[in-house]
Amino acid sequence: MAERHRADVIVSCLHGRCEGLVPALREEIERQGLGDEIDVVESGCRGMCAMGPVLLIQPGGVFYTGVQPDDVPELVQETLIKGRVLARLTYQVPATHQEICRYEDIPFYNKQLRHVMRNCGMIDPESIEEYIASGGYQALAKALTTMTPREIISEVKASGLRGRGGAGFPTGRKWESTLEAEGEVRYVVANGDEGDPGAFMNRSLMEGDPHAIIEGMIIGAYAIGAHEGFIYVRDEYPLAVKNLSLALEQAREYGLLGEGILGVDFDLDIRIVRGAGAFVCGESSALMQSIEGKVGEPRPKHYHATERGLWDQPTALNNVETWANVPLIINNGADWFASSGAEDSKGTKTFCLVGQITNTGFIEVPMGITLREIVYDIGGGVPGNGEFKAIQTGGPSGGCIPADKLDLEVDYDSLLEAGSMMGSGGMIVMDNHTCMVDVARYFVDFLKEESCGKCSPCREGIRRMLEILTRITEGDAVMADLDLLEALGRTVQNASLCGLGKSAPNPVLSTLRYFRHEYEAHIKDKTCPAGVCRALIEYYINPEACTGCGLCKRDCPQDAISGERKKPHVIDQELCITCGICHDVCRFDAVGVR
Amino acid sequence: MPKLESVEELKALRDQLQRALRVSAKSSTTITVGMGTCGISAGAREVMRVIRDELKERAIEARVTTVGCIGMCSKEPLVDIQQGDEPRVTYGNVKPNMVPRIIEEHLMNGQVVDDWVVGRLRRGWGEQDG
């Protein structure tokens, strides 16, 4: 059919609403002597029933809605014979749709800048075709055919791109060292071992736009002269592994990976290595050990990975988000990239907003935005009747930043100054129902589990810190413990082998710095101001508010609540284990904490 | 699929794909379901299954496709409907039992279900509305 006809007119017969249209079209086409050239095809409903009969002319893709038999003579004359489009029949956006809020006007989005995540949620991640259609792999084409490796590196250097894994090392300089280092082979590695609790922006990127990472890696490999690459993804991200694997396969099929990429004398293949769930493997040297098949432990940094990385060969290891920034820089130029962001932190950064925040999700913002804008404008503030207390940035080893520092501009350096860090981008919002000592204890407990145990400051120091924090939350600590905690923290910070230990005391030291009064309340007054630490609180029933419904009495696992129906109940403090169930189930706000 | 032997072939492929996508988007209904991990855990698979069943039952040939997470994880499952050349209309917190009404009112009657709508979006960030 396609060979015989010049054009097809495809009519969507919309649940019988276009009676007479198809015969009229056929008749008119025949009358004009076009019967051999143009075919009329009836197709199923296209789900646009409200727009009346719709009609598509192929090739060319002219699309008409609300076509009536009366329109046929003009349509055939103008469009099929003369090739003109009839404006009055083209699709009109229904008036009601204009009233819907645009994404750009929704507070959640209007302060965001979607560069790295431009395709996430926009294209089908399982389709390389959609990535190519949205301009994908054009940066690779430009880099391979119009730029030398040195030119690519200077462009990346000029852009001011810094590592998005959190440490913020300038990417261009890293590549330059790798290129200049001596070695038989070179490697590119993408770090997708996102292990911070509450952080999932790397996952969203790997799941939502895997080709952007791959394209960046191919460009980087070309720049440093690598022919082999690895993407290290944690196994807890099965969908990311699936989408990345599929993307690599598609790229190979199109010849974007393999030998002679795009007809240029350059070979590269990339493989996926799955992490087995150790948090420390997100640390660069431990990650490379893990790829080599060894136990995932960091090693002393006598040499940088750029000189002796994977199998002791020069290696450019970057976070997946860093790689995904590369095609943007090549396509739009270093100046464009450097035009957004802060003084020494150019471009955008992705973050995850979790905890006591209305709009849980992932965001991408220009560097230099204030925490206040992130929490209140984008995040929608603290839900319910809670009051903002602190925000923890940088994952479990980041620090807690208090409310009076909300106007802090988010970039690598200012976060460090405030006693926290950029990290990979997790942001946990806490409200007045969060106990800062308990938070510090929670994160230190996490890090105790994840410490690989290779160096003693981290292995032993974190454990001792946890013991002290536990004592504080249980009301068994003395004031001297705070000094000990601080001294321990400094030692662990200074003496640990890798970034895990060096940053592990951050949650403790930052909460000691900003929330010392809470620690003191636990030790001196034996109270937990936020009403969280179970050993230091007691629940009571307010007789004014209690209706005697009996719900708490029924749910109490200790049978510690007594009272007659429709009369105020009381809690027996001897039996109570402060589990808080009564507080949670009460519908009248009658159960208080003190 | 053929291996791309040169940059010119890549550019030609891009143009061809862009045309094909534009035509298919312009002349049909595309229903997009957010299928990142957050979407799936909020129940997107079931929502997608119900959408497919509903379309089949009503004999509507709409394109159903998936995307990764767009960031509004708290509003997952997200379902977008794009018809013709208009912006995508996003519905949030979609549950399987909401699907029939969305298809009935939006697709069949051209009426956006205001109660559940989150916003509308052009096919690229920062593109101007028509």
C-alpha cells in the first residue's frame, strides 16, 4: 500500500461519530482523479473522542480534528492537491486546559533548574531512540569529530564542573591528571553506589536517563584515552541496573559503544559492576577494590586514582551525576555551564528532600540557592503543626544545620564552613519533634555498622562515640562525656583512613555545635526536650481532653492504662514502657509527653 | 538496527526520530506513567495495568509509555496525558479506581478532571506554551 500510494489519509473513526466522512473523502478523492495516488484508511479510536473525527495525512503528519463531511472538498483541494495546511482544522487546545497551572508556576518547580535531570520523567528511559530524538549523543558526535582530547578537557576545566559525589574536586583537573599519568591502559568509572539513607537522586538519574551518563563517560574516555569503562551500581537498585544494562546494549547496537565509534578510530566498552551492599564501597578506593574483585576496603592515598586507580592504572572516577553533566558542557559550552551556579560551585546540583517536608522528592537547583528557598519554596515547608528545627545535608556523615542558618547559600564551601558537607545530595528535614541527640545517635549507629574496620580510629572511635551517645539518650551520662565526645570526634576526623571515617563525626560535632543545650538537657535535667528518648520521658493523659473512649487502653501492650468508659483514663507509670502507642492512637490529643 | 558509521548518520537518525515522534505525539493520545522506583512502590504498575485494560475495553488506541521519576515523589503515581500538540496534563496520586473517570472525562469528553490535576507541562523544560 505504501509503495503504491503517494499518501494515506488515516481517519480515526471515533465511536461512530464520523458517519459519512470516509465515503465523502473517498468520493472526493476519486472525483479529483487521485484514487490511485491516495488511500483512505480507517483506524481505531485515538483517544481524542472529544475533538470529533480526527484525520492524519501521512507522510507529512498533517493532523486535523473535528473534520466534517462538509470540509472534505476544501481539504482535498488545499491539503491533498496543493499541500497547504488548513489552519481552522488543526488542533486547538481546549480552553479549560489553559487554566491548568503550568509546571513552571508550581512552587515545587519554579525555583528549580532542570539541566542534568532534563530527561528524567520526560523520555522513556528504555528507548535510546527517544534519547537521540531529544538531542542525545550529539555532544559525543561533536566531541569525537570536532574536538581534540585536550580541547575537551580544557572545556570541562573552563566550565568549573566539580565532582557531584560530594567532595567537589574539579573534574577537568582530574581528567587532565589521568591523561598525563603514565600507564599502559586507562579506565573511566562511574560511581552509582548511592548509599546515603534518604538519598535517591542518583537512582532517579540512572533509572530515568541512563544514556546521559553513558554519553558523558564515552566523551570522558575519549578525552583521557580509555578503552574500558565501568559503572558501579549498588545491587539494591534493580531498576537502575536494568535500565543501564538495556541502555548499554542499545548503545552497542547503534555502534555508540564498541569499535570505531561513529566511524572514528576510537574504541570503548562499558560494563556494569554491581555492589553488594557495603556503604564504604561508595568511597573511591574501596569502590575500585570492589571492581577488582577484592574486599571493598579503602586504601591509603599515597597515589591518587588518576595515577594508580583500577588495577594500578590511571583512572578517571566520577559520580554518575558528574558524568551526566559532561554532554551539556560539550553541547552548550563552558560559558553556558558557568553562567548558572555560585562563585566556586558552578552549575546545578540535584538533591533529595526527605523527612519532615511537604514535597518529598528529588530536585535540581542552581548552586548558591539558599536552604530557605529549598525548604520553604520548593519543599513546601514542614507539614502539619511541626516547626522547622534543622536540616541535615550530605547523608549520614553530613551535619545538621539549624534554623538560624537557613539563609546559607548551598555550595561546596559554605556547607563545609557550616560543619556539614555537600555529600551526594541527601537533605533530611527535621522538626521540633526530632531529638538532635537521638538523630546523632542514629547516624553514628548506621556508620558503626558500615565502617569496614580496616583502620582503628574509625572502627573503634565510632563505636565509642555510639556508646557515649547511647548513655546520653538513656540519661546515664555526665557533663564530662561531652568533652570526651568532642575529642573523640576530632580524632576520628583527623586519623581515619578514608572519607567515611573522616566525616563520620559530623553529625555529632555539628549537633554539639548548634544544639548543645539539648545534650545538656539530657545530661543535667534528665529530660528529652523533643520528647523522643524513651528513658527520659513519660506519657500522661490530660483529664480535661480525655473522653474515656478506651482506645489507648485497648491498644496498650502493657495494660498500663486504666479508667472507666467515658471517664478520664490514667497511665500507670510503673508499668508504662513509653512506647508511645497511646499517644499515636488518641484522637483527642489527650496524651501528652513530658 | 544498523550501526551508525558516521556523525551524519547519527544526525539523520535524530531528525528522522524527531519527525516520527512529533507525528505520533501530534496525532494521538499518549498516556505516560511514572515508573521510577518511587512510582512503582506507590502502585504505578497496577495503575498502568488498569489503564491498559480500560483502553482495550473502550477500543481506544492510545500510546501508553513509561518514564522515570520527575521529582514529585510525594505525588506518585503520576499519570500524564498528552493529546495532539498540547502540553502534558499531569494527574497525581492516581489510584486504580481513578483511572476510568480520567479516561471517560479527559479522553472521551475532553474535560480535564480538575480535582486530581497537578499541572501541565511542555515536552521540554523551559519551552514556551502554545
